[in-house]
Amino acid sequence: ALKKYKKIDIYTSSFRPLYYTLSDINIRTYIKLIIDNKSQRLVGFHMVGDDAAEITQIISTLINKKVNKSDLDNTIPLHPSTSEEIMTMRDMVTKEI
């Protein structure tokens, strides 16, 4: 992504899914959104955790539809859910070539 877009914004989140908080199981989920800095379009997504296949499939549709970060920010997420974490990502690091 960095080679193609030259400057990208990266949003990451690592969290313990709600259904594991009631047990002693310490399983975490990691999510990364990659946003083109110039257009603010969603251009990449990485996820490690439960339901990664289904969520990645949905995100690929958003990438193909050229959704931007503000579209995600303005979406009302389901609570409690992993997708809620995607819609509320605010901490960003910018990388550029």
C-alpha cells in the first residue's frame, strides 16, 4: 500500500472480544485499517482473530466501493461486536515514502 499510495494512514486496534471477557481465556483480536492519506479511501485491511474471514469479506466490498474513513466513522456500529471496533478506530499513524 505504501508503494502504491506513497502516504498512508494506519489505524490499529488490539482488543479482547467481549465473549472472552467472561472467562479466563485471554484471546485477543487485532485489526488494521489502511487509508490512502490523499483521498482518505479505505485501501487495505488486516485482521487476526475470530470471524476474520467473514469480516474481511465484508471489508473487501467496502474497498471495492471506494468507501472512505469518514464513511466508516459515520456508521452506527452494532454493539457489542467486533465490527464496532472497526467503526470507532481513531488512533492513527501516518507513513510515507
